[in-house]
Amino acid sequence: MSTARAIRAPQHGPYPVGLLAVLVTVAMLFSAFTAALLLRRTANDWIPISWPPLVWLNTAILLASSVALEQARRAARVGRNESVLNWISLAAVLGLAFVAGQLALWRALGNGGVFLASGPHAAFVYLLTGTHAVHVLGGIGALCWAFARAQRGGFSATQHDGLSSVIVYWHFVGIVWLWLFALLSAL
């Protein structure tokens, strides 16, 4: 009897499948919002609003958090767990700063007389930025999970799929923000 070894595909945890499900769901949600916005903006009552300058700082903060997570991924690939913890922490703090910046942005809009009921464009601004902020908070929760796992030594130079999935989600949320900002600014 021959003792041939079976060739098996590399084993990955549930992260890639779960990530794909989340990304498709979030993409469909924001695609539906985009379609609704594009249809609604053709009405006569569409009055564009101006963004407060704070929106640029918020955008820079979110982009910086993605850079921090890329540094975490690089640190994980070479087994520098302490650096992974530091970079994840920085990304989470920047994520919280983004959400706080969104709250400040909504306050600035309100101070400028732009409220949810001010018109359809204003309503879409609040709806889309609020929905996005909820997804950022979900990403912060995922960063907390990754931090806790890294503290327990759960990532190594050869096994960091969970961290990579969290990072891909975070980058996706950043891309969604850039899309929303461009879409809402152009109308």
C-alpha cells in the first residue's frame, strides 16, 4: 500500500469568507443610498450645502488610520508583536477621532443652519455620514478584537489572517468615505 500524502489547500480561518460577506453587504447598502441620492437630486427642491473645512481634517485622520494599520500589518509579517499593538492602538484612536470629528462636523453644519430637515441634500449628508460613522464604530470594535488577540500572541509572522481581514475592512470603510465625500461634494 502506498503512503502518498494528500495535497491540501492552505487552511484559512473563517475570516476571508466573513469579510467578503460584510463587504458585499456594506457595498450594497451604500450603492442603494447612492442610487437613491442620484435619483432624488434631480428634483427642484435640491439645494446643495457647503461642507465646513473640518471635513478635510476628518478625511486626513481616516487616511492616517489606514496608514497606521498598514504599519501594523508590516510589523505582524516580521513578528514584531509590540509594534502591532502600538499601530492598532493608534489606528483605533484615530478612528475615534474621526467619529468625534464627524460629531463636530454635524454641529458645525447645525451652527450654519444645515439640519436634517433643511432639504434633501442635507438629509442625505446626515444619513450617509451617520451610516458611515456606524461602520467606523464597527471597525473600531474589530480593531479592539485584533488588539486583544495580538496581546495574547494570536498573530505571528506566518499567521495574521484575522488582522489582515480587519485591515481590509478598515481600508474599505476609508474608500467608502472618500466615495461619499466626493459624491456629496459634487452635488
